[in-house]
Amino acid sequence: MERPDDTTHFGYRDVPLGDKQTLVNDVFHSVARRYDLMNDLMSGGLHRVWKDVMISTLNPPRSDAPFALLDVAGGTGDIAFRAAAASGLGFEATVCDINGDMLAVGRERAVARHLEHQVQFVEGNAEALAFADKSFDAYTIAFGIRNVPRIPLALKEAYRVLKPGSRFLCLEFSTVTVPGLDKLYDMFSFNVIPQMGRAVTGDAESYRYLVESIRQFPKPETFAQMIRDAGFSRVKYDIMSGGIVALHSGWRL
């Protein structure tokens, strides 16, 4: 049964399209201060490996050559800081996130790492980026695209702000393909993670939504076609950890 055009998923619920962003914002307001700790607990630290693969694939220049990264939905700065550590002095990152609480955490961490001159934090919407056409050398988004109400709009905006010859990288949860692992993964996700969220952040419902949103996200080939439809070329994806996550890549040529 198809949903009306003015509704979208919030976990397993259909909600008015205009309400999803508010509901997602409430989730991340609730968990901002413990977000990275919960990532460690939920993934057994594997999120660090997945992000390292993303930065290795990005392969920013280690020279003084200018390189401008736009990291979307990266409020706590994790991807931008990793990219800065792998880059030369010409590196600059703009972290764009719609959630002010997440950005506040990121700014504090940038100062603590003495990266406030290389990494800036901007509140903004992935569906309507406040940046000029062809402004960035790369666009990254890690575990954030599934929370965007209108994913095709966000992908078109990614294409718009990238320079010709620049790369789009999206790290996102995917569909487990290993027999047996899928059942264990579901049991852990639906039974353990919400209770873990309650114990660490005092909020089980936000983590129940995060689990549900993973299951609602398109399968890798479907999402790859969405990236192609936005204009990107040489689109591919790499499955990691038995399908728990996928790293999607495309080029603006």
C-alpha cells in the first residue's frame, strides 16, 4: 500500500512529511551529549573502523593544496576531525547539521583539538544547503541520510554544491546478508539497544526510532540508483561487516 505523497516514515510510523524533521530533531536533542558513547556501545567500536574506511576512501590531499570538505549531518565533528587528521594544511571542513545541540558538542570538541580554525560548524538543512554552487571538493554524510525527510532533495543538493570532479561519500546502515547474523542483529537491535539507550542517556524511545529507521532505509542498490538519479556518475557501494553498513560513492563529473 503506497503512502500519500505528503507523508513519510518516522521509524515504522507514517507521519506527515513536515513533521519528520521536528521528530528527528527531538531525538538528537535528547541524545547529543552521549551520542558518540552510544555509537561505541551499539557497534562494539566498529563505527570507528567504518569511518576510517570512509576517510581512507576520501583520501584528502596531505599537501598544502586547498581542499574543502562539506560534512552533512555531522554535528559532533567526528568525520571532519578524522579527515583533518588525514589531511595537509590546505584542508578545511564545514560541518552542516540541522541540530544545534549536536553542533554545540562539535564546536567544543574542535576547540579541545585546536581545530577551530580548520573546522567550522553551520546550522543548516541537507535539503536546502546555504552554500554556493560548486563550492566543495568533497561531500560526506555518515549515518545521517536516513533521517532526511526528502532524500532525493538532499542528494540533488549534494550534487549542486560539489565542484566538477569531486566526490560524494555516504556511510549508512544497510541490510544484513549473512544467514543467522540477520536474526542476531535484529535481536540485539530491537531488544538490547533501546535498553542500552535508557541506561546511558535515559532515553529508550530515541534509540528505538534509530533502529526502526535503519530497517526502513532503502536497500543498497535502490539507494545507489537514487544517487545516480541525482546526477552522480561512477556510482558504487561497498558492503561491510556482513551488510550492517554500506559505503556509497559517486562522482560529480
